[in-house]
Amino acid sequence: MTTTYAELKKQIAELEQAANAARKAETAEAISKIQSIMNDYGLTVADIDSKKSRSVKSRTTVPVQFVNPETNETWTGRGRAPRWLDGKDRERYRIKS
């Protein structure tokens, strides 16, 4: 006994309705629990929002420490060293302040 396309579409529609009803019921229960906890602790939405926002560190520029005099390429000394420094004495290319 095979199920027709129309029967499957009908089952899908019924399942989607059941899923939507279950979601609404669960959401209402979750909201009720949240409101209860907020009332118990005297919290407001503003209290919750302020906890989630973190201060963002501002990026600072790092001064250049090395320069290739032939190409004027620079390197701050952070991260992977550039190829033009491979096998060479870095101190020769250090910028003297």
C-alpha cells in the first residue's frame, strides 16, 4: 500500500500545525517562567540587556619595528615574520628610535 503525494502533503500540513501549536504552548510556558524569575529577583529587561553587552576593546596600532630598505616593506614584529627577513639578522633591519 503506497501513500500518494496528496496524502503526504496533507500529513505534512497536519504536522506543521501540530508543531506550531506545540511551539506556542512551550513559548508561553517559557515566558511565564522567565517572568516569574524576573519578579522573584526584581529584574527588568534593562538589567538583562546590560549584562550581555561587553565593552569592545579598541584596536591600537602597533608601531613598525622593522623595515626593508630595498622595498620599504615594514613589519611590526608581531605575527609571522615576512619572507624578506628569512635567514637574516633581524637587528640589521630594526628601526632605531
